[in-house]
Amino acid sequence: MSSVALRPDLSAAQAEAWRRVTSPGASFTGAERAAIAQTALDALDDPAPLAPWVSPSQAERSMPATELLPVVVVDAVYRMARHAASLTDAWYRTQIEAGIDPLAYVELVAVVSAVAAVDGFFRASGLDRPPLPAPQAGKPHRRHPEVEPATLNWVLVAGPADQNAAVVQGLSAVPDDMDTVRLLAAAQYIPFDEMGELGWSRGTLSRGEMELCAARLSRARECFY
């Protein structure tokens, strides 16, 4: 057990992210999103992970989330969480053809991204990861901005497309979940509105030191971005 002391704003952001991923979204109920989040954690914790090209259903591996979610969704979430570097445009299109709604797919990516960010922090720091809270009741709100296909991203994005960097517009079809990513980025990395300030620092690592760590980690994790 590590004795790392967490900044209050960091703890608050992570707790809020945990609350949000278990609350109703645009396409999924709170219970369904909690099942998505738990599937992502199960994939990240898997002591004998499946190869990227083998899904849990193909391996006949029992996944509790199948009680709430279609098998295709559970399989997709497992691969997103465990093998993000293996995802391709062609694979994305097979998921849509298999029945995942394009806007629901964006929400899946958003939930998995938030879960991976929080899990990665606790895994790296040696602290015990907090459990997911009980899911919040409620139906999906079905609210989305006007969306368009993009050339910088595989997924549909809020229009006008391709006016922002791919990483910024990638989750724009699900604004509430994009806000969660912004919340975590501000606490665990740097606020979005400070990205252009190369001298920004919260008094610990310099911006250059932060970017060096980020670049090394991205290379180690085979991040194609």
C-alpha cells in the first residue's frame, strides 16, 4: 500500500468521474453504464487477457455485464479497454455493422476512457482503486448535438466537423461525457484552456517535464495519436 497523499482537487475529480460513469447518459442507463465501466475494469484487471482478435464471447468467457448489455457491446468494451492500440477504422466499422449505434459507440469510448484514466492513476500510484458507486436510476436522455462525419476521426462528431484537433472533437457527439474527460484532464494533466500555454505549471512538474512523461507513456502504450 502506497503512502502517496492525493491533492484534494484530484480526489474530487476522480470521485466525480466515477459518479458520472454510473449515471444515465445519452444512449445508456446508469445501470448499463456501470456495467460498461465494470467490464472495462475487468478487462484491465484480467490476469490472463485475451488476444485482441479474440473476444470474450468467442472464448466463451463469462462476463457479468451480458445480463444488462448486448454481447457485441461487452466484447467491444473489453477490446477498447484492454487493447486500445489495436483498434482500427475497419474494426470500428465492423462494430457498427454488428449493431452498435454510432452515437452509442462514442459513449462507450467516453466511458472506457474515463475508467481507464482513473484506473491508470491508481494502478501507477500503488493506491487502492475506489469501487464504482451504485448506479443512478434514470433513462437515457437521448440528447445529442447536430453531428457530422469527420475526416480526422472515425466517429460522428458535433458539427462543423474538422474545425478542432481530432482529440478535441472525438467525443463531441456526447458533450456530457466530454465534460468528464475535461474534468479528469484538468486534474490529472492540464486544463484544456491552458493547452496553448507552454509555460503552464501547477507548481510541481514543468510543462516540458509533463510532456516528456506523456510522450514516453504514449510510446510505451503504442498510442497512435
